[in-house]
Amino acid sequence: MTRPITLFTGQWADLPFEEVCRLASEWGYEGLEIATWGDHLEIDKALSDPGYVKRKLETLEKYNLKVWTISNHLISQAICDHPIDERHKGILPSRLWSDDAEQVRQNAAEETKNTARVAALLGANTVVGFTGSSIWHTVAMFPPASQAMIDRGYEDFAERFNPILDVFEQEGVRFAHEVHPSEIAYDYHTTVKTLEAIGHRASFGLNWDPSHMVWQQLDPAGFILDFADRIYHVDCKDAKVRIGDGRRGILSSHLAWADPKRGWDFVSTGRGDVPWEDCFRALNHIGYDGPISIEWEDAGMDRLMGAPEALAYISKLNAITPPAAAFDAAFSSE
């Protein structure tokens, strides 16, 4: 099944946008999942400067690249989060920051609405992002959280996201939530509850990234089949679990990325524990034909070597023929 392979620019935001375009094009990527930080895509400028989006599209065309998806992970994280603190101040544009936590949430919500508007101007039909969560801090379950407290978390998500989704629907754009620890949906059951909380609105789907599933002992291929109608975007990132020595745990002990004492870490695509072939066969089974976006986050490998290597690996998987098509071709002359 032919699907475009793109490069997520979030881990490249220290480089100018045109330089990332040049590199991605030389490596053979077909497009970009453009992050809304660095100079890659500035939402306020895109809406205030009539020529801004035109210039971005011209740069993409110069390097024979397309855009199907943009990312606002950093901004949307603040929509539902509690507490709002210095971590958020470190990732948000300064114009969205306030000492009033609720104001930060409101600012992030408005910026996410504007991200849908910019996506439409770019011709992209999907915004990938996070939601944040008012109840993630209770996940350790001690002191115990009451069911009423948990229920309020999903209600808070729905109250904050339904007005955002109204704008997405007006613009003809979808929001693809990345199922991820620290979010309102981080595993199978929380994803079910999240979709229920907003009445299964079609404008809200999922970004499938298996790297955050394997260390939670979730089946990433099964997840694709379980949520077949909600897989709106795919990010490819690998992870390696290393918990066999009795010291390293899956919560990673507040150790830095790439520290070998961590219980898990991101690694080069194809070198970790993601069952990639099973996952791509599952994507074929559900008929997913959208972008396959490579997200480079291996702190232990040079990205200029790793990004083209990851493209070669994913390209082979992307060429796996859907079972039904292979069967039909084999017996077409019968």
C-alpha cells in the first residue's frame, strides 16, 4: 500500500525551516509533519501576515515536499493540564504565558482553534496534538482518587475540547490526539472513555505512535484494530524496554533521555521492541492510507544518520502488500 512518508519537524526546530526542507528532500521524504514551534510554523504570523502561508508553500514546493499534517503538541498540552507550571512556560510561546493558570489554558485553546484555521490555509486536513489532563497527576492512585474525581477529569476535557472541535469542523480539519502518558487518553481504556466523553465526534481521532505503548505493555498492532475508524495519523517512533536487571523500571526514575539506567528509552526505528511488521499489516487491514510520519527522538544516535536510515526501514514496511490484494493477484487468472 503506497502511503506518503513524512518527517516530523519537532525534533529539528533548532534548524531553519528551509534547511529542514532541504535535508528531508535530499533524503527522499515526500513531505513534512510541520511543528508549530521554531520558525517552522508560527500560528500568529500565519494569520496576521497575508504572505506567510504562501511563502511556506513555496518553500515546500521548491523542495518537492507536501504537507498533510501539522503538529501543535506543545500548545495543546496546556489545554487541560493541571498543574500549569514552569514546564509549560518552557514549551509555550511567551505570548501565551500568564501567571494565571486558567488563562494559560484558555490561551492554548484559542491557539489550537487558530491552528485549525492555519491548517486549512495550508491545505492540511489534520492537526496532531495532545490534550493535557486534569487527572494525570492522580495516576499513581495514592492518595486514592475517587471515581467522581476521575469522572470530572473527562468532563473537564469535554468542556474544553468541544468548542475547539466546533472550529475544526468549520474548517474541515480533524484533530488527531496522540495517545500518550500525561494525556487524557494514554492507553486502551482511557481512549475509550475519552471518545465517549465527546460523543465520538468525527472531528476527534487518534495519532498512533507505538513507542509510548510498548513500555506500558500495550499491543500497538491490536490498538490499530481496536480503533480502526479513529486512526487519523501515524507517527513512527521506536522504544526499547530494559527492565530485566531488577533496578530499571518503566517510570524511568527521573533520569535523562539516553541514560542507560533508564528502564526504557527511544531508539532508532527498527532497533526497539515495536512489532513493526504486525503494525503495518494492521494498518493495511484497516485501510489506512494517510501519511506515515517518522519522528526522530533517539538521543543516542546522530540524527543526520538516523533520519535517512529510518526512512529506508519504514519504506520497506510501507511496501508490504495488503493480504487481500496479494491473494486476489495470485488467483486473478483462475
